[in-house]
Amino acid sequence: MSTPSDSEKGILHPREQARHRTLSRLAPGPGAERFVEWYWIVEWDLDEPYTAEVLPFPSVNVTFEQPGGAFVNGVYTRKFERQLTGRGRVFGVKFWAGGFGAVTGLDVGSLSDQVLPLTAVFPDGDRLADLIFAEESDVRRRAVFEAFLRDHLAPPDASYELVRDIVTAMATDRSLARVDEVTERFGIPIRTLQRLFRRYVGVGPKWVLRRYRLHDGAELLARGDVTELAALSTALGYFDQAHFSKEFKQQIGLAPAEYALRAQAERAVTAYR
């Protein structure tokens, strides 16, 4: 069984968020790891509302929310904001990029930027949230979900395995900065790659590359590991610092230097505490 990543990629202002909610992750069980990357559990108990911000992965998430219900969250192409109020918790299922499409046989592009009731995709899932939260541990909640998942698997799909390999390379290899580099490495025509990504991932390959590089940049800035923005921009495959800064601000809402300063201040607060 794999160990879930403890990376803060995708979480904006991670130290600030950590003061307002708890986050834990759980590895998938045997069989489910082909489709599920990890489970994530968020809980909060707040006197004042707090808005958590995330730059989402190119993945579909299924969430069981208390209070709330059960939802399918398509790939969200913009910054995602969620106001946390009072007391609550979410038991989330993060599928591998392409994994939800392989499980369901759906064209995942039709789900992009949408949050749908679970029953819109799984009509027999109306009681699943109640069954999930009736359990007393996250391990048991995982078991309930994976039993449900086993009953809904589409036939094996070789195309999904190819998509997963390509997306994994995009996520982990910063030298991959252009789509033509991806097609050359995997020996796949651009139109085929685009078609596979729409069907399984829900967004195009260029978008996925840019999102992962923004994840890298935001994480390095939040940790205080960047000394020169120009060097960071080049390392992430951008033409120059101006292009990186423009896209970073469009997607995250702050210029890279502003994001780094806010992270520096939060690290100081954390150290003082």
C-alpha cells in the first residue's frame, strides 16, 4: 500500500490554513490504488469564518461533507475557495488524474468546473454519505467507499494507464515544459493526446503542464526557497519572469513577490508561536 504524499502542493497559504483546520491523508486499499491516489480528511471548529484557498490538481474528487452531503467535484480550472464556518469535516477521495473517467466510463471533460451531487453520477449512492459517517474511523470509511467503488468499476482500460503515466511524468519532471516534449517522449500524436486528456483528465495537456508548474512555484515560494524570481521562472519552463508573474497572479490572485512576502510573514508568526 502506498503512502500518501505529505506535499503542500495545491494548498495556498499552507501555514495560515493549518491554523484554521486540520488535514490528514490516508492511502488507498488494495485494488483501489489503481484509481485513487489518496483520501484526505479536513476538520475545523472555528469561532470566525475562514476562507481556505486551493489551486486544484487535474483530478476529480468525491467529497463526503458533514454537514452537506456527497458530491462529485470535476477538475476545477480556477482557484477554488471554500469558506469554513462553525464546525465541520470532509472525507475526500482524490482520484488519480484520469482515474475517475476509467472507473465510470464518463467523458470527464463534461464535469470540468462543476460540483454535482453524487447521485448525478451514481444514482445508487444516495445513502453512501450516511454509511460513511456512521463509521467511527477513517480506515473504516475508506473500506465503505472502496466496497462501493468495486461495484462500479468499468472494464480494464489500457488508455487510462497511458494517461496516468503521462500525467505522472508531467507532475514530477520539471524539464517537461511544452506539449511537444510530451508527445516526443511518449511517441503519441498531439491530437491523440488532446483527445485522451479531454476524455480522461477533463482538461488539455497544456493546461495540466502549466498547473503543475504553478504548483511547483507556489510551493517553493511558500517555503521561502526562492532567491531570484527570474531563475525560478526559467526553471519552471516559462519564457521569462513576466510571463510567469502574469499567470501566477491570474490564477492565484497575488504576484509571486506578494505571495512570498505573505508566506514569510506567516512563517514568522508560526515560529513565534
